[in-house]
Amino acid sequence: MSEYDWLDDARSVPKSRITAAWLKAHGITEKVRVVKSIIAAGRISPSEWRDGTTERTEQIEYYSADSIIRTLELMERTGDLQRFREKRGGAR
């Protein structure tokens, strides 16, 4: 089992596990930094929350590939996606 075997099964991941390999495995061609900046701006909402494993009560936000894809498609149609690509040099 390679370190990337989990990619095929992980339809929802925490923000820290959104990587170029994960995006590519789900057919998402956008840069990681663009996707994460859209999440930080509140344009992509978590698809679920799970309890963390630390001593304190913590919920971890998980983001689904489907939600990311739908949001990126909508933002592309409305022209909003280009602003995020230009914001940090995230053009494809």
C-alpha cells in the first residue's frame, strides 16, 4: 500500500489533506492554493464535521470533492474564480 492509496477512497478530507495529488485523483485541475484560499474566504463550506482525536473537544471540518467541484464550476461561470487565481499567482 502506497502513501497515496487512501486518495481513491477519500471523497472528504480535512483542509490539511487537500493536496495536488488528492485534487488530481478527483479530477480537479485547480491549484491547491486557489482551492484553499476559496475555503478560507468561506466560499466552500465543509461537507461534514468529525470529532478530533486530541484531549480537547475539537471538531475537524471535512471538505468533499463533489462540493469543491460544484463550487469551482459555479465560480467559473460567474467569473469569480479568476479573482482567486490572480490573487496569489494561482493561474493554471
